[in-house]
Amino acid sequence: MEYETPGKTLTVSGRTVTLFGTPDAPCPVVWLNTYDNEGGAVREALLSLHAPAHVLAAVQIADWSGEMSPWAARGLLRREPDFPGHADRYLEELTGVLLPAVTRQLPVQPLYHAIAGYSMAGLFAVYALYRTDVFRRAASASGSLWYPGFPEFAASHEMQRIPDAVCLSLGDREARTRDPVMASVLDNTRAFYAHLQAQGIAADFVTNPGNHFQEPAQRMARDICRMLCVP
């Protein structure tokens, strides 16, 4: 596997997708939805971890709170806008437009597609498993599983396919907040992990030192690495 620097950037239907990795044999493609062009930092962290061969496809998301939110919900703070809930619309574009276009650019066919994300994109990664069977694995680093209605949604819906692996992580200080909604993130993540285990899904959950903003690229890379290492 040869890693390109700084990555090959494509524009697909107005979206910016940066590819890291030139495969010479079938390997996974990891779809990473990013807010602030973090793909390069995650790629460097993956290199330092000696992650298994893969292609990292980093998609730049402009409407973060809209396209990563699964349904409409109130904003967390009085002055913050509400969440529009456009995840289904973006997921249709991701699987129907971006993924086929990027796959055509690869010299060999992917071994499988996986999805990963941090914060709201971590929520989107696990939500996607309920809406499409395209992704065989998912990694959610500091995922926003505090999102209103997520526990009820996960308990009452079935995933479109049984994933090979779901990797979750959370900072050990993330639940220490005065906001009662965000404070539920630890309990909700633990409950979701138990829910996955009860269904016989290969899942793991680890805690990292610090709050939500500590070493996001490194945390994301570790989760992706664990996800890729599952047999």
C-alpha cells in the first residue's frame, strides 16, 4: 500500500473527497465524514499505528449539524440553531453518488466499505447501519449518542445488515457537563454497546482520557484501526 501525500482530492457533485492510499490489492475503503478537513491528521495517526491496508476517503461536510443529524431536534443551547435532520438525504448521496464515483477511481475493487466519524459524524456512522447495507463496519469516536431519540431509535429498529464490527469510544470526561442532554452520552453509549452485544455483533467500547476535544484525530484513528483489525 502506497500512501499519497497530501492525498488525491476529487470533486464529486460539488463535494470534496480526499483519498489517502493507492491500493495494489483489494482492501477496505473507510469513509470518514469530516468537519474541518481532518482527513490528513487521521491519516497520519493511522500511519503511526501501522493500520492494516486500506483507502481512507475523507468527505468534507459543510452542513455539519444538518447532514449528520438523523431527524429534527432542538438545538442544545438557547442561541444555537435546531438540528434539521438531513442525514437520510446525505446518506442517499453518499451511497448513490459519491461511493460509486470514488470506487471507479480505484485501480482495484474494494474488499468492503466501512464508515467512520467523530462527534456528530460518529452518530451518523452508526445511524447509517440502520438505513443501508452498504457498510460492513463502523467506527464511532466520541459519537454524539446523546442525540435526542437515539436510544429509542436503536432499540426499535433493525440494522440493514449485521455488521462485521462496530467500534465505539468516548472521553472519560465527556459526560461531565451541566447540559442534561449531553450528559447522557456515557449512559447512551454504554446502552448501545450492550444492545450490540446482545445481538451477537462484534462490538467494542473503550474510554479515552479527556473531554470531547482532546486528540480527536488520534482517537478516530485508533477506532478505525480496531475496526479494521477485526477478523
